[in-house]
Amino acid sequence: QSTYPSSATLETLPQLLLLISDRSGERAIALENDTYSIGRSNSNDIRLFDTHVSRSHARLEAFTSKPGDRRYLLSDEGVHSASASRNGTYINSEPIQIRLLKIGDDISFGPNVKARLETRERLGDSIARTLLAVGDRIKQSSPAKQSSNKPTDLQHLN
């Protein structure tokens, strides 16, 4: 059962979402935690389904510069370990090691996995609710670590 049913109130829907498009389809991840590991391995908080994604590919880390202003830094795994991701991490088509994400940024994990940082308001509540429900189903159906939560594009979500 989804965490975000159609009967969810606007207050229960998360404000910040990471929209992901990979071989499992399109989904949204609610960004509510301080850190997220990202990659192909089951042990990641955000699991990506594509063989061009490294087992440990990238990380998201939250910080707050002022009350109510939660933002995320995206870093390629190479910043945290001896080996960078095999096929790179990109924001708006530029390779990155570490970068502050802005709403609307287009993110690529290797050549096939696309993502975008969005807000519930920009996306629309009904679309956000649907994509979060899909994300919950994927998370529940794949063996992932307990604390965790295809070449396509997200153009139709614009």
C-alpha cells in the first residue's frame, strides 16, 4: 500500500521530490532525509535500475542555510571514495564532482538514467501523488536496505 494515497492531504505530501526515469519506469522519491546513497546496489537508499550506473554512484546530502530552506548537495561517489562512478554524474549536461542542486536541475547518472529535482507545487499535487505511489511500490518490491526508501526522459512532466 502506498504512503501517499489519493486521499492524502496536501500537508502530508513532501515538498521536495527527486523524479527518476530509469529501466523501472518513472517515479518520485520524497526527499525528507539528511543523506541518501544512490546507485545500482540493493544497499542504496535510492536504487537506480541500469547497468551503466555504478553500484555506489552518488550521494545527496541535505543542509539548511536558513530555517525552512532545505537544500541538497549532489556528489559523485569519487568525492567520498577512491573510485568515481564508472559513467559519471551530470547536472544540466555538465559533469560534476559536487554541486548544489537547484529546483528544475536535470540530472544524469550515466548515459541512461535521468532525474530532476522538483517541488510538489511545480509538479502539481495529483502528479506528485501518483509518482510517489509508483516510487513506493518499486521500493517495496525490490530488496533494499531497511532504512531506504531505461533510457527515457521526463519531458512529458514539464
